[in-house]
Amino acid sequence: MSDVVILGTGMHPFGRFEKSYEEIGAVAAAAALRDAGVEWKQIQAAYLSRMYLPATSGARILRRLGATDISIIDIEAACASGGAALRQAVLAVRSGEVDLVMVLGCEKMPRGFMDPSMIYSQWQIELGMSMNPAYWSMRAQRHMHDYGTTELQIAKVAYKNHKMSVHNPYSMYRKEFSLDEIMNSPFVCDPIRRLEICAPDDGAAAVIVASEKRARELGASAKAINIASCSHTIARYSADFRCPADSMSATANNPGPTEVTAQQAYERAGLGPQDIDLYEVQDTDAFCEIEIYEGLGLCALGEGGRLIDEGKTDLGGASPVNMSGGLISKGEPVGASHLAQVVEIVTQLRGEAGPRQVAGAKVGLGHVLGAGGNCAVTILTR
Amino acid sequence: MAAGAIAAGKRVPIREGLLAGSLLELDQVRIAGSKCTSCGETSLGTMSVCANCGRDTVRAVALSDRGVLWSYTVVRHKPPGDYRGPDPFVPFGLGLVELPDGLRVMSPIECNIDELKIGLALQFRPYVRMDADGREVVAFTFVPAAKGAGHV
């Protein structure tokens, strides 16, 4: 067992709800406490991962579980907020000051394209540079040009993830689409199509994190899942053309944020891609998943398309990716997305994932990547 | 104060520090850059420190007005927020234009969207937009370079 473990997890489904964010968040928090078999009064610190909620949302959500005087802080690192928050919890437990903490991710977002003023400058908005999918699409277009990746390969990623979502009760969309339906859905930003893209929505996910010693004292060691590593980094200079970038170097050659963060997480865990049984990754668009295969080391640069063609990332393949249905199906309530990946991996490692179960899964990796090149990777083991 | 300076005060760049040259002479306007004499990187806009190495060894440069399309997309939906493009909305090209100065700049690409392709030779084109408050705002786009004119 590693020094820091997950004792329990909880979810509020992802989707669109006529409920306040406080209500949504409290559902996941209470479920995680129940699953861990601990009381709210035992928790010594809490971290809320969120991007689009107001100040002190963590305290506002968690007061619904009862009054407390513990430290509750909100953490934001764009799409990687959940990884940044989980990392703070791990560091706090490792410091020895606390040994039983909660990490909650929660978001409630308006429909449609995200509010551009959150990440773009006024001039970018005026010139029409304020759509996140435009950036993803330019990456895809260049990858297709450099490596021969095809629109059909991109569609196959969306096909796989939609297909798996049917088995995930927490997913917003739970509908299988044929390759024809995906390829015939309209472009949002060429070459990315409507059925290949994720939507912002509402949702929450929570985990209870403890020291290995505390887990033993609670008699919870048997079901504890190890946090082998949890890394968060920001893209190096010009290493990632992603919103809200207005330019990039044509000469710098820094490794991308997925490569850098994964490398750090692999090293700290003493594991590599050959050891990982399943992945949950940032498929905000279907092309992005192909690029992430390469960044995580599932294949060489430029070979991501081949991986999806060969079925290696499907259920039953050597490296199943996004068996939860991914963000394409679940939607992306930004603050909650990584913690929901962690919940999915814990469920898989416990062998409780039902029809989407990866047989014999012992090691799982969660990856998120977003604005400003924020990237987080968490590796869990049992 | 010279008459030109007063007029120039009313004509503003779409973002301070993004354009070089007199805004009154559109054919002299270029994208502003900062070249670092320590690390050699050239970055977009007028900066006091290098975007790469953080040193203050940067000098202002005017970037080339010619480039090639490095990647692109077609924006099929009206962008959210205060978009100032044509109303009603028309799908448009958006791309990364690689300049010989060693950087790629994101810009709208004004052309028939069927013409968009990686490697397309492009020409910088500043233009004046009248805002509701009476200010003349200098914005920019790239257009396909005239045949025989692309040389980067």
C-alpha cells in the first residue's frame, strides 16, 4: 500500500439539473463519506475543485453536511482543477498535519459554448478567437497533415466512447451512435464534428483521502485504493497550442504538457504505460484522445490513429481508454471531471464496473488537460 | 500637439502593444513582436520581458507581413461573447500563420473557406473598424497573397 489512499468515492450524475450547485455537490460529498464509512465530523480538511462557481463555494456546499471549523478551500486550474485539488490533499496528508480529508469537484455550467471572458482577452473575443473547439481543431488539422490521421479515425474515438457510455449511469448522454451518424454530424470547427465534442454541464464527484496508517486504524485497508502518484503541471513555453493562446513559437521544441506530466507521474509511481490496465483521459474532442495516446506513451508520436484502428483502446484491448464513456458522453463539469475519472478508476479497480469492467484491472491512470496547458495525471493501484 | 497625433489618439489598436507603425498609414502597420537577444525567441506583441526566458533583453520588432498557413479551422457557429464579425454570422477561417520571424500568429483568414489549406501563402491586412463610441479601431486579418508574391 502507498502512503496515501482513497477510502471512498461518491458521485452526483453529470447532466443538466434544476438544482443548485450546493445541492449537487452535497450529494457527491455525502455519498463519498458513506462509501468510506466515515462521518463528516471526522474529516480534517476539505478541497473543492471548481472553475465556474463563486467564491467560497466549498464552504457553501459542505455546510449542508453540518457546521465545521476545518480548512475548506476552493482550487482552480482550469480543466485540471480536480488533479490540482487532489494533489493538495495528498500533500497535506503526506505532511502529517492531517490524515483524513475530502476532495470534492463540483460545477454548474450554462449550456453552449463557455463564457469566453473567463479565459480570453477582449480583442480575441472581438476577432472570433474565443471558441475552444477552434484550437482543438487546428491541432487536429495539423496532426492529419503531418501524420495522415483521418477524419474516420477521429470518428472511431467518438464511436467507442459513446458506445461505452450506455453502461455508465452517471453519464449525461447514454446513447450509442453509428460511425455514419458521427461522420454525418455537422462540423463545429472543421475537422471536429458535433458528435465528437463534449458539452459543459453540471455534476459532482468526491473522494475521501487518508493516510495508509489511518486507513488501517479504521479497518479499511482491504478496500483502500492507493494513490501511486498525482501530478499537475502547466505547459512549458510554447509546448501546447491550446486556448487561449494567440501565438506559438515556430522554433521552440518543448515536450507537451501530457508528456511532461505523465512522465512525472510515471516516475513517482515507479510505473510506466506497460503497467496501466485502463485510462480515463481528456476527450473534450475525439481528436484530443488520439493525441493523448501519444503523449501518455501508449504509442509513438503520430501513431495514435493506428491505435484506434486496431482496437487497442477499446474494451478487451491492451489499453482500454475512457470506459466511462469519456467527457464526450459525460459532459465536462470542469471542476468535477478529473475526480469523476478517479471515481471511475476506483470502481474499476474494485471490480465493480459491471458491463464496462476491464477484467482484472489493478492499475488505472486519469488524465486531464485544458486552458493554459494545465495538465494533471493521477495513477491509482490496488 | 500635431494634428496627426490628435487623430492618432482617436485611432486605437485592437489591443495595446499588438500593432507596430503609424495607425494612420494602414499600409505601414505591422504586427508588433519582441525579439529576445538572450534566447533568440521572438514573441507576439510589445513585451518588457521575454515570453520564453523572462529576461528583459527584448527589443521591439515589426513582424513580417507575409506568412504561410500552418494550420486552420472553419468556425461554423457564431463565437460566444462580443464577436464583431459580420452580422448575420458567416462561417469563417481561423488559422495559425507562420511568419519568417519564427513564430505562428493566430488570425482570422479572409478568403473563401474552400481555399483554406496548409501551406497557403498569406498577406497581413490591417483594417479600420468603427466602434459605436466613435473610435476607429485598427484590427487585422490575413488574406491569400497575390499570385507570385508569396515567398516564405
